[in-house]
Amino acid sequence: MRIIRGRVFYRGRLEPLSLGIDEDGRIAAIKKVLRGEEEVDHGEAVILPGCVDLHVHMRDPGLTDKEDFTSGTRSAAIGGVTTVADMPNTRPAVTRPRILEDKISLLRGRACVDYVLYAAPQEARAVASLADAAAFKIYLAESTGGLQVEPGAVPDIVDAAGREKKLVVVHAEDPSMLAREPGRDLRGHSTARPKEAEQKAISSLARVSASARVHVAHATCLEALDAAPRGVTTEVTPHHLFLDWTRPLGAQGKVNPPLRSREDREALWEAFRAGRGDIVASDHAPHTLEEKDGPFEEAPAGVPGVGSSFPLLMRRMRAGDIELQRLVSAMATRPAELLGIRKGSIEVGSDADLLAVDPRRIERITAKRLRAKCDWTPFEGMEGCFPLAVYLRGEPIVEEGEPVADGRGRLLPVSA
Ligand code: DOR
Ligand code: ZN
């Protein structure tokens, strides 16, 4: 048995413990002291469940000048993410079973971490045939990929998803409230796609929230969290928590829904650290520097972030701004629960997806450190705590902070 030792986050607190990992990569024993053929002692470092990122765009197939499945999942691993859920706006977009099956075959053997895939049914009758998708994405407004669903079709799609017992993730902006003219800078972008458009779209989910489990992607502000009807879960992103339109990012900070004001960001952070918002997801959405360097109005929206989310949040934990329990819940346990996968917590029987991090080891976040294919990050120069080691089903995928194994990631079985 392989033994991994350290200060383990187990049942809500940190304790010096040994984890015994069986041949299938599951945690088989949790004890004060365990002996095995192979022992790795992380000493004072903290052992946490690997993060589960419910919202990434790995751009594969079709847009691999921005990212590909190997480069994107490698960056995930560097940042302590051991499972990703990939969005359907790849090319061709995952709207039909044939396209989903092709994407599944194409990605096999190429991921550094485990993964599941979303589909974006455009009509209710497509839903049942997309059984291999772990969850569905519905875009209420146009954003990258042109997958906006006819408003009239939304209730039936959600209903059908409910019958399949699948989570429905919604990009919630009301298209009728978006300005016809695009903004010319970050502030203008926020005005052109205002908070009210988010609020209205999120509240409108009350109509459908009884039919399926509905989840709101990327809530940008407190008002968006407040608008969520009872039973609808919400997600916040590191860019809305740590960046706002006062930053000199130009189009590198352009994202949908937009970065808001400093006051909005601070209120979102306060709410989040107090327990509002179910999960953190990166909405990792890389575009090339060339695309981002053009005129602001024409630049595509989206920022990379899968490798920087955990380091940023861990840094805030070290600073005393957020509880470890809250971090683990929002980045690992809750997202795994929402997807219905056996990940996200350290328990006997769960997959040994783990990270070891020394919170005292603070680094600067750089595109180079993240190995981003797009070669930029909106968090450049900010502080982060990166994991020293990351394990996927008990096998090391990151050692001394560097990726050591590609191709071990698997498509997770979907439980209906
Ligand atoms: O900013 C965004 N970028 N918002 C989205 O909804 C899609 C994403 C992308 O795929 O680039
Ligand atoms: Zn997205």
C-alpha cells in the first residue's frame, strides 16, 4: 500500500495523519500511523482533497490555438485541480450525441486530470440522447460560441434534464437588457452587460427551478447571489472575487458576465467568505494574446484561470481572510456533490485525489508558472500558494510544484 502522510484536512479539521492508498487509487485507510511499501511524508504541509472545477473551457477540439486538453489539464494539476468539467462551446459545439461521442474519443488518454463533459442541448428532445454528458449548459444570452437557447425552449430543456437527473448550469444574463453597442473599456463593458441583466435572468429561473437541479454560473456581484431563487445553487469565480474594472487590464479583463466595480467586488468577497455562493469555479476561458491585443470592442470575452484559482484562495486563507473549511467546501466538496461524483473529500473509499500545500510558501502568479498555452494571466504578479504535490487516484501528477505525468486523467462515469 502507498502511504501519504501530512497534516490532513479530515472531517473539518487538520490532523497529522497517514492515508493508505489501495491499488485502485482509493483511500483505504486513515490512521495516525500506517506503514506501507512506499511512504511519502509531507511533514507540516497540509493535505487537502484535490479541487473540482465545474467550469472550464479547454477549447479542444477546434480551438486549440487557445488551449488544448493536455495543456489545460496540466495547468489545472499545477493549481491543485484534479477534476474538471469541460464546457460544450468547443468546435463543433456539443449539441448532439454524435459530436459528444467524437469529443469523448478524441480526448481519451490526453488529460492530466480526471474530467467530465457538458453538452448544450438546443431543444428538449436532444436531452435524453446526450446521456454521456455529466451535466447540461444553457446560455440565456449570447457569449463565446453562439449557443444561446430560444427563451421559449428553456423550460422544456430543463424539464427533460430533470427527468435524466442531470444538473443544469445556466449562463444567466437577460439578452433584452444588454446594450446594442459594445463597451469600449472594462467599465463600459460592465455598463453594456449590466448587473441588472444578470439579476433578471437569475430571478427568472424561479419558473424552472422545480423541474431540475439548476446552478447559476459566474455570479458577478452580491445582487446576483441575492437573486437566486430558493434551491438554485450559485458559483463565483476568482476573477470576480479578485479583479474589477479599475485594473489596467484592457481586453485581458474582458469577460462575460463582466468584471464589476471595486465596491461590487468587495461586497462579493465579503458575501463569499461569509458562506454565500456554493462553489468557486474558474470559468477558465483562454483566448490568444493576438485576439486580446486588438481593439477592445472586438476582443473575445474570457480569461484563463484553472491553475490560479486554488493558489489565490489558499493565499487568502493564509492571510486569515477565509476559513480553510470554506475553501475546501467551495473548491472540492460542494462541486463534487453538485456533479454527483465520488471526489472532493478525504474519506475511506473516495478517490485519492489529493494535494499537499505549504501555506507559508508564497509565490508570484505568472503565466509561465501556470504553463498557460495562451501565455498570459489576468492575475500576473499577484500572490498565490501553489501545491507542492498533487495526486490523482494516488499517483503523483505534480511533484515539487511541477507537472510530472500527462495522460492519466479519465472520463468519469456519469451517475444518473
Ligand atoms: O467570457 C466568457 N468566455 N464567457 C462565456 O460565457 C464564454 C467564455 C468563452 O468560452 O470564451
Ligand atoms: Zn464559461
